[in-house]
Amino acid sequence: MTETIPELVKRFTEGDSDAFAELVSRYQKKIYHLAYQILGNHLDADEVVQESFVRVYRKRKDLARVTNFTSFVIRIATNYSIDLVRKRRGHNQVSSDPTLMPGDVQVELSKNVSTPREDFENKRLMEEIRRALDTLPPRQKITALLHDVEGYSKPEIAEILECPEATVRSNLHIARTKLKKILKKRLS
Amino acid sequence: MTCRTFQSLLESFADNELDPSQVAQAREHLKSCDICREEYTSTLALKQLLSTPTVPDPDPGYWDEVTDLILARSVRSTSEYFREPGPAARPGLFDSSLTRATLSVAASLAILFMALFLGETHESQADRIAMTEQAMIETSSMVALINSDSEETMWTPEDQQRLTGCLTIMGPPGMMGRLTDLSDLTGVE
């Protein structure tokens, strides 16, 4: 029988390393996916995954007071991703070549890409979306990604970002308004 | 529903957060307002567009590899947190207070003997310096005697000749060329 997250967290706080390994196994894909969406390349996503769990481990003594482990771990990953976004701002991460992706070129828009032309079009669309997202301040960008890409609810995002739900709604509205203007041609 | 009211509910409507009565009113408004309908459509299209991109899966072995790295950086680097409680450790050699006191006394005695030995060595060195100084004084007296024209010299002419020869050889480098005359000078075959 599969253990629940609270059971694993309890065992982890009691000093069970297997429970920690299981938590890593259950959350690493979710964190990688989120970090990749925010940062746009494998290397940074990998750094976020590793650093997030190392930080979770270091804060294991605080876990007894944590009510929602998912929000806790996503918050750590999100905050680290925001730090990396700010750090990378100075480095021109977005490629000028529309056929190339920032970082290591691994992104494809759909799994059923069949022809080079479709592949090219998908990459160009992905690049357009990323450019549009990169124009947003980090918290607006992450709010949009958490809500519209990762599927978190507004109360969950408020818990993750440690802000009022009204702020989440406001950030999401502003982000969507900006993105609609930038991606107007694609949306028509 | 007015356009202003619809716009305030647009995000919630697009995110399926309205109650059924609000949804009905919104749908009714969309039938009669092109601007709000366009806005609503573009919001749905944006949500669709953002959710379209897929993050590529890394290599199959990546997840095991990254789990190992995380455990190495956390659990294995602070293994005392997860250490199994083992049997009580036996008292070490230096754990007894008697042993520690004995070792302290022994160390003090060793330092004392070392100090005494060094002091004696220092006295021996002083004696050797005094003897050297005495030898130098005696040597200078002998040189003065050699150089004097006194009748009462203790050296015979042969002795003086040999000594002069030795001094010549041990003199400036230019004198070393006379080594062939060594036997003549010293009288030694």
C-alpha cells in the first residue's frame, strides 16, 4: 500500500532517510517541470530540483509545523527559481534565433511532431511564448505558470507564494492582460 | 449584466470559478456583446496556448541520478542524523582521570629533564669556547716568538725553515704553484 505524503513526512522528520528518498522521488518531476517552465532550460531546472530538496532536508526540523508539504516544497522551488531568473536577467538568455531555444535545445511543443516544418513552427511558437513570459516580472510570470500551466488553484498559489489570494488574482489578471497584448496575433 | 460587471468576473468565468447563476448571466451577456465575447475568447485562447508547451523528459536515467545526487548532498553528508543507535562505546584509554593525572606528571617531568639537559649542554659549549680562546692566545704567542729575533728562541733554524715552508704552502693561492718545491722547503721527502 502506498504511503501518503503526511506519513512520509512524519517518517522523514523522525529520521528515516528512505522516507526522504521517497519524497524526492514523488516530487522531483513536478519541480523539474515547473522550473523548466520558469527558466526554460534543463541545466537550470536540474539545479532547482537539487537545491530545493537539499533545502527541504536542511529545514527538516521545521516540517513539524508545516501543514501542506506540497506547498512547502513548491514554495522553496519557486523562490529558488525566482532567484535564478533575477540572476540570469543580466545574461541574454533568450536566443535571437527563433529556431533555437534558450539553454539546451530540448523543447518541443507536442509529442506528435512529424515533419521538420512542423517542428520549426512549434519551436518558433514556444520561443514566442517564452519571450512573452520573460517580459513579465518574476512573480507575475510564476503566478501565470502555476495557474495556467501547472494547474494550481489560486488559494494554493497564495500559499506557495505566501501572499493574499487577492494578490494572486491581481497578478494573474495583469499577467494575462500583458500576454494577450504581446501574443495578439497568435490568439486571433 | 453590464460590460463592467462582466469584465470584473471575466477571469473567474474563464477559470470556472463562478456559481451557476453567475455563469448563466455571463453567458447571456456574451450573446449580446461582441467586445466582451472577444475578450473572453482571447482569455481562453491564452490559457490554451500557455498550457500547450510540453517540457521534454530528460534521459531515462536522469531521475535516479538526480535522486542519488540529492541524497549525497543531504543525507550522506550529515549521516549522524540518520545513524542507527549502536552499542555504548567502551571507555577509551584516556577517559580515566587517574590516567590523565599520571600522564600530566610524566609530561612535567619530561619537560624538567629536558630543561636540565639543555642547560648542561649550554655549559659545555661555554667551556669549549673558552678553550678555543685560550688556544688562540697561545698560538699568537708562538707566532710572536717565531717572528722575534731573540737568541732565546725555542725553534731551531731547521724548524723555522719547515714552518716557513708550511706557511708558504698555506698562504695565498699564487704560492700553490710551488708545490713541486714542497720537499725542498719542508725538508720532507
